[in-house]
Amino acid sequence: MLVLDANILIRAVLGNRVLTLIRQHAGQAEFWAPEAAFAEAREHLPAILGPRGIAAGPALELLDLVSRIVQTVEAETYSQFEEIARARLKQRDEDDWPVLAAALALGCPIWTEDTDFFGCGVATWTTDRIELYLAASGESQSG
């Protein structure tokens, strides 16, 4: 089980590697993201694509497809961890508290490229290392 940060959702839409990893491991790993992470991705995609002259519509449609694989963590599941998550992210990016709170609520690591999560008391995995976690996760479920 992993909680995905908005930057991973964006990478799933704009690149190939993240989406491929999610698809390959969807059967043995659970991928989760708070609605706030999906909202942040929806907000940033047009801003990323617009200056390049690329229509955001298809990217947003792909994000909707990603949301069928990456399950949404409802606010009532993680809201009780808001205060501790905000405290751990203070003087970094406190707006990312829903991702950390969701990871605390679900008792699992975060997949992110955002260094603001490093040292927050929850394991963080970056895309260049996530296959190690996913391989171990698959082994523990098949064994």
C-alpha cells in the first residue's frame, strides 16, 4: 500500500514510467491518494501544459483514468491526523498535509518526488527506487 503525492499523479499523466509502474503493480499493491492530491494535479496540469501549447483536456481525462487505479482516501479517513501532519510539514509545504495524514491513517509509505516529505516520520519512496518497494510488496503478498 502506498499513498501517492500530486507530483506522482502528474507524472502518471505526463510520462510513461510512473503509469507503467502503477499498471504493472496494481494487482499486488494498493495505490491511494487523498482527493486533495487529485485536485492539486488537476490544478497544475493546465498550468504545465498551457505554456507548451498543449491542450489540458486529454491530460485531465487520463488523470480520471488513473483515478480508477489509484483509490481516493476520503477526508474522514485521515482528517484526525491533520494537526500532526501539519506540524511535521511546518516550514516546508504545509499544504501537503493531506498526503502525510493519509499515509499516517493508512500506516503506509508515500510515493513522492517532493523532498518536503523527507524526514516527516513516514517512509518516502521516489520513482527511481519505488520498484524495490513494489517488488517486496509483491513478494509479501505472494508468499
